[in-house]
Amino acid sequence: MRLASRLAELTPYLFADLNARAAAARERGADVISLAAGDPDLPPLPHVLEALIAAAGDPAQHRYPPYDGLSELREAIARHYRRRYDVRLDPRREVLVLIGAKEGFAHAAHAILEPGSAALVPDPGYPAYASQVQLAGGVVRPLPLDPGRGWLADWGATDPRMARMVFLNYPSNPTGAVCQLADLADAVAFCREHHLALVHDLAYGEITFDGREAPSVLQVPGATEVAVEIVSFSKTYRMAGMRVGAVVGNPELVAAMRVLKSHSDTGQFRAIQRAAVAALEGPQGHLAGDRAIYQARRDRVVARLVELGLQPDLPGGTLYVWAKLPAGLSGRDYASMALERAAVLVTPGEAYGPSGKPYIRLSLTVPDERLDEALDRLFRPS
């Protein structure tokens, strides 16, 4: 059997080895606490769960769904954007339902890139952007984010040659940075000037701290000429396991992604889409409570890391703390020691790009008592 060479060309998944070692440690009886995954631990919202169960009991909901998603969900997403961001969307042309956000990154890359063309990918940034570029036959070009400027890109120093698209993500995984609308306007202007498509990942748009508000790129006047935004229900509505999201914005790119979906999948289970409608149209009171829980966890993690001699950023949002290690120590080194010495799993910063080497990322999606136990086990790097 001959496998495709593109698999060998993928960037190594640096924490796959750590996950395997964590599983081996558990088999030996170790009580491993994982601070690696951004998998919300808060329970499903009751009205969302009720809608899912009711729809799952209806035989009509078990037929094939439309390729672009239920019209009810696309219309609910458009209404949400009108209420939340004062952005008007055509639910027929500018909204496409996804089986989770990651599917959107894949279809966007395949819709835009030609073999050998480039995509600008945040460094540090979510690894799925780079892997989808590679799988589409494209070339990954790092888009450096400057810690001295709040992890923003310097568009004036960014080389657009050979590029056809830009991935961007605010609030940012892994740094926790929250940008301003003016920063997204700079990105839109850069992409318009250089004829690039902009794919903005807003997965953490409602997970912000200290009174911050995360803007939508579509609030920038004229953004739909070059941009789409990918949204996820996973973090905002505690629906990570249901795998539902959407891409909204530029109708040409949305249409191209719809074509790709029609050739690659048959859409998300209707009952899950009904649950997503309930999430958008139902009470939103949980959002403030969720922010308060994650912010309290953030504060405990940051305080503990400072005590241990690390240099954590104070994230403005997301579910993570991004912390710089003492000079000479890599994220991979500390992650390995934390697993062996403390049975705590953290993510090495190298997984998020070359600039992440001296960092680790810790997730806030662990129940409070387990999070406190993990923090008690962590140690000063030596």
C-alpha cells in the first residue's frame, strides 16, 4: 500500500507523544490531571439539551439535512449577528452551517489555495490552520504576532508575496489576546490592498474578561468584500461534543465552501442543529456566569505561575493562560517534566509555531478542585 506523501509533510503534532505518555502514566496508576485540552467542563445548558432530546425523538429529524444547514439555523445565526454586532447577513448567501469550526478551516483552505500558493498563519496560532493549509497543498508562511504589541500583527512589515489568504484569530488561542475593532480594520485593509482572503476565527468571541468585548471582523465596513468569519458553538454554548459551527461573510467564499461540503459530507445531524437554534434563541444569562468562572480560574493560574518564576500573560479572553518559561527552557522540556514529576499535562508552546518554543499553554477547562490540585503539584523550573 502506498499512502499519500502529504501525510508525511504535515507539521508534527508535538503533544501527541505527551498524550501517549499521559495514557501510559495512567495505566501505571498515576493520577494525571490534564491542563492541555480546551474542552469545556461546564455542563450542557438545560434548554439546549431539551431541544436536542426532543428533536432526536422525532423520526423526521433523522433524515438527511440540507447541505448548507437547516434554514432555521442559518436564519438564527443571521439574527444573532444583527443583535450582537449590528451586522446584517443574508442567511441564504452569507451563512453556511459547519460540522464544527475545524471543518471550516479545511474548506476555506481548499477553496482558496492552489498548489504552492501561500497562506499567512499566526505565529503563535492554533495548529489546525497550518495543517489545513498543508493538506490543501499550500505553503505555510508565519504571520508573526508581537508580544510587545499585545500579540498583534505588524501589517506594515508583513510580506504578502505568493499569499492568497490570511488566517486570524481574536480572542487568540493560545495567547489569550483580545484585539480592538481598529486592529481588525487594519487586517481587512491589508487583505483588500493585496487581494487576499481573510478567514477570522471567532471561536472565543464570548469568552472575555475584565469587561472586554471581542469584535467581529464583519463590523469593519466593507469587510465582506474579503473576509469570512468562522464561529463555533463549542465554547460559547458548552456544545463541544455536538460539533456545530458556521462560516459567515463573503458570499463568494461561502458559496465555494458550500460546493466543497456537498462533495465531502452530508451535513450535521438535524437534532444538533435544532439544539443550536435553541442556544442562539434561548436565554443568554449563562455567558456572564461562564466568564466569571473562567476569569477566577485565570487569576489563580496566573498567580501560581508567577510564584513559580514563570512569566504568564494576563489573558483578556479564551480558556487558556500562555506563560513564558525561564531562559534556556523549552515548552517541550517543561511539559515533559511536569508529566513525569507532577502528573500534570500542559501543552508545549512549540505546538503553536516556532515563536512558541519558550512557552507553555495551560487550559482553564478543569473543575476548580482539580485545577487547584494541579497548581499545587506544579514546580519551579530548574
